[in-house]
Amino acid sequence: MRPLDHCPSQPTKQAVLITGATSGIGLALAKTLAEQGYGVVVNSRSEADCVALAQSIGGFALPFDVTDEAALKAAFKTLNGYLRDNELTLYGLAHCAGSMLTQPFHFTNVAALQQMLNEHVAGAFLLSQWSSKLMMREQQGTITLLSSVVAQQGSIGQVAYASAKAAIEGMTKSLAKELGQYGVRVNAVAPGVIDTPLIAELSDEQRGTIQKSTVLKRLGQPQDIAQVLAFLLSNQSAFMTGQVLSVDGGLQLP
């Protein structure tokens, strides 16, 4: 069975699990892959939203909280049954779930830090662990994680968030080295400022300032990131692993 590389109109026997699939980047990716004919497994904490999305794109709803280890374990048991019943294999994981914390360092307590680590680091760790076990059976698969430009350049008021995202980059490289021998690739995308619900509280003035700081003079759109994730999930990136791709509109250029 080949990696994700096909004509959009042709069905595939390979499934992709997308966390945080009901909004922002995850939603854009779910729609993109569904249009291409993949078996799309969509996840979010909201069962109602998850089921509605699955019905709208012809996918499978797998609602659970990525920070709840017991719920995650039970979800993968359900996923195994779905894959078996539909003669599918889990080829891809795209971990898009997670929130963003913006808070002055001296007002950030350990509980808030732990929440960031649970969502971004522990969630990615457990999802990669369970997903890779299924991928290793087929001797192929690809895991894509979300980092952020703040992991690389830092950001005032985002120490906890940046720390969690920096851990994702170390995880990506280490997983790539460990899982490569089993045909499993691991890469990450580091988005810049993307126009999703995570930045809904920004004022028009703040948005304008960010736009001016990018070379392309605009905010990123969820589809900008979804297209790169789809590339990393496809056979077009078959010789890429352990990479962190910055997709930021030139925000980090000197």
C-alpha cells in the first residue's frame, strides 16, 4: 500500500487522524483531505461538533480529550475497530489540537504551564505513541505535529506556550530518528500568526501591526498551513523526516 499520493477522485484505503479538527487549521486540513478521498478520522473534545463535521465530510468522529490518557486509550480501541471494519490502515496523524496562553511571565502559575504542556507535549507524545504502533505494523506512516514560530524566536507573554512548542520540535527530531527504521516519518510545521479563533481577541490595530511585520503583509489563513500539512502527509515528501517547516509569511526574516 502506497503512502498518501493519488488523484483526488480516487479512493484510498489509508486513514488520517486529525486532532483539533473542528476549527482553525485542523478543520481546513480535514476538509482538504476529505476532498482528496482519504479516510478522515476527526477528533475534538466536543462530541456534537465532532459528529457534525464527520457527517459533513464523510469521515469518522472520534471525540476525546487529548490530555486524558484513559480517554485516549479507549479512543484508539474504537479507532482500531473502525479501521478493521472498513479495511483501512492508519497512515497519518496530524496533531492540531491545543490552545494558546498569552500572559505575563510573573502572572503565569504552574497550573497554566502544566496545561500547555499537557495539551501540546503530553498530547503529542501519547498520540504519536499509539498511532506509531499501528503504523509500524504496515512499515509506513507519517506523523505531523504543530510547533510555532514562538518556539524559535520567543514571544513576550508567551513563555509557557513557547516552552511547550519548543518541546514539540525536540520531540519531532527524536521521534524521526527512532521511528525511521519502521518506515514512519515525523515532521512538524511552525506556523506564524494564523487567522484562527486563537487570535480572536486581537484588536484591529494589533492585527495590522502583525501584518506589517510579515514580508507578505498579511495574516496566515488556516488553508496556508493545511496545504503544507497535506504535503507532509503525502508521498511528495517521502524523503523528508525530522524537519520543522516554518510557514510564517516571512515573519522571521531579518
